Amino acid sequence: MAQPGVVVDRIAAQIGDNIILLSDIEAQKQQAVAAGMEITPNMTCEVLEELMYQQLLINQAKLDSLVVSDEQVDAEMENRIRVIENQIG
């Protein structure tokens, strides 16, 4: 049970609807240490920058994605078939 007034985690950045927590940064740093990398004074900033870049790409992919229903696809196919039928005669 969490004690009142004790900070468990904090939001370091928000990209669109996605957040990056301080614990996400620390987890990345721990993975780097486990992989044999040396912790540098700038590592926290570098990890945050990389996580933000990843979230930017994810957010932009969501924005660029189009959701098309089966009905829209069927209607477009019907229209194209009619155009071809009219051209052929």
C-alpha cells in the first residue's frame, strides 16, 4: 500500500496521448548497464530523447493511419466497376 506523500513515479514527457514516465527512463538505463554500457552524465537526457523520438513516430503513424470500413471499400469497388462497364459499353 502506498504511503501518502510518497511519489511513486512521475511523468517526464507527453507525446500526444502517450506519456513517458521516469521509471521508463530508469528501466532503459538499467538495460544499458546490463548490456555493458557505461552510464554517462548525459545518459538520462539521451534516453529521454530516444523515448520521445519513438513516441513521436508512433503518434505520427496513428495520425497518418486511415481506418476504412468494409462498406467504404465495397462502395468504391462498385463505383470503379460501373466506370469500367460504362467505358467498355
